[in-house]
Amino acid sequence: MSTPEQSDALRRLHAQFVTARALGESASLAQAAPRILRVLGEILACDHGAVWMVDPAQAAIHCIQTW
């Protein structure tokens, strides 16, 4: 029987694996972002998520994907 800590660790490890796989199978972060956000939202039970990119030329950040 697993403890709550072990269950949390397994969920986080699974989220890390799926994120790494999505990045490895995609040509860019923008392409991987929808898959990453969906999986993280489902595995970690988040209500919403977003990926932001830094634009140093404009000294700004831009949201490239939401879930």
C-alpha cells in the first residue's frame, strides 16, 4: 500500500515524464504547450494553466497557450 507522499511523488514523476516526452516529440515549445498544459492540468488537478514566453526585445511577456 502506498502512502500519500508516494502517490504524490508518482504523480509528479508521471507529469515530468509526459512533459519531457511532449517536448521531445515537438518542434517547438509552442507546439508542445497544449499537450503539456492538458496533461499537467489533468495529472496535478489544476483548474487552469498558461505558458508565457519572454520577449526581451520588447521587455514583455506574452501568453502563448492556455488550458
